[in-house]
Amino acid sequence: MSETVIILMLGVSTFLGALGLLSLIWGVKTGQFDDQSKFIDAARYDNQEDLKDAILMDRKKEERKKRKEKESNYRPPD
């Protein structure tokens, strides 16, 4: 192989390696790999019924939050 091809291959591979490293660092800093509740939830909701109950509780919590936001935005007519 000629010297220019080897230099080009080294340059491209170095650039791609640096790009991958920067992507990894960005992902770690922005929390892309954080899943703190994964193992806790897996132990807490072992069977199908518990998982369904947890989903139902989350939906109820979201409904309460929406209802509370509606009530706080309510203004009586003048």
C-alpha cells in the first residue's frame, strides 16, 4: 500500500474513534444510560398483576396531576 492510503486510513479511523468517544461522553453526561429504577422495579413487580396495578396507580397519579393543574389554572369570570 502506498503511504498516502495508510495516512488517510489512520486519519479517518482516528476521527471516527474520537467521534465515538465524544458521543459516549455526551451520552453519559446527559444521562442517556441512567436507569436507576430498573432493578428496583423488577424486584417490586414480580408478577403480571402487580405490574398492572403499578400501571393503574401511575395513570391515577397522572390524572390527579392534570386535574390539579386544571384547578390551579381556573379563574372565575369577572
